[in-house]
Amino acid sequence: MICPRCGDDAVDTVTTSPVPGAWDVLQCLNCLYMWRTTEPDRRSRREAYPPAFRLTRADIDNAPEVPVVPPLAMG
């Protein structure tokens, strides 16, 4: 399995459907992209992923800033 966004093969299974074989959620350990195995090809296959949104290792290394995930709102 390779990441649709960056093409890296360091992909991990984050979670699996409670219904066996229904879907998995995968995450690239390189660019952190996440997708479900039931996503359409344009989100789950490198060959079909939009070229304008693909990343290279250099893109990731030279990114000016990685956005911070805000804390959860409690209440």
C-alpha cells in the first residue's frame, strides 16, 4: 500500500470497521494523510490522486509551517 498523496509506502492502519472487512482507516507516516479504504480512487490511489495536491519529500521538508490542531472544545 502506498500513500495517495506522497507516494510513500510507510502506511499504517489506524482503525478497522466493527463489521469485519467493511473498511479500514489508513494513515501515511510520512505526510500524515488519512483515508478510508472505501474512498473513491481519487482519494485512495496514487495514480488517480489529483496531481495539484500531490506532495514530494521536498514539499514536506520545506513546508513553512505545519498547522497546529486546536484543542477540543469542551462543553
